Amino acid sequence: MTTQSPKSELNDYAGGWITERKGTDVPVFLKIFFPVLAIAMIAYLFLFINGEVNHSTRGSLVQQLNAVTGTANGFMYMVAAMISIYLLLLIAFLFKKSDHEE
């Protein structure tokens, strides 16, 4: 009586740099980490939208630079919107069933 273990089917991506077993899902820590990272980017953007103006040593220099050059609030809000769209797409990707298996 011969017992053979079923051969696991491996998929190679990026020329062999990424190998995954067929039928695996995105790891749970990545499902948690990616949205947390995107939310942290949005929070950082709103906290330092005009630079670090409250810093004890360089805050006055940042305020003077902002007075001369002006602010870029519109651009920063656009970047925050792009990050938010990325976050929504990322969450949709993370929690959908993988369909790349044959």
C-alpha cells in the first residue's frame, strides 16, 4: 500500500520572486496593516499640512517660509482624497475572494 501526499500546487510570480500556494488568501496581519498604514498617512497629512509650525526650534522658520511661499492646502486635500480612494480600493481588494487561480 503506497500513500502519496498530494503535491501542493505553487504559483510563481515576478519571475520566481513571489511564490504562493494555490488557494491561499492574503495574510491577516496584512489585512490589518495596510488600512492602518493608509489611515496613518491621512492623519500625518492633516497634522503637518503646512509643515511642523509648532516645533520649538524650527517652527518659526517654517512659519516664515509659509508666509513667503503660501500654503498648498488645496493640493494636500487632493492628495488626501487620492489616499482615501486608494484605501477604499485596498479594502475592497483585501476582503474579496481571490480569483487568480485557474
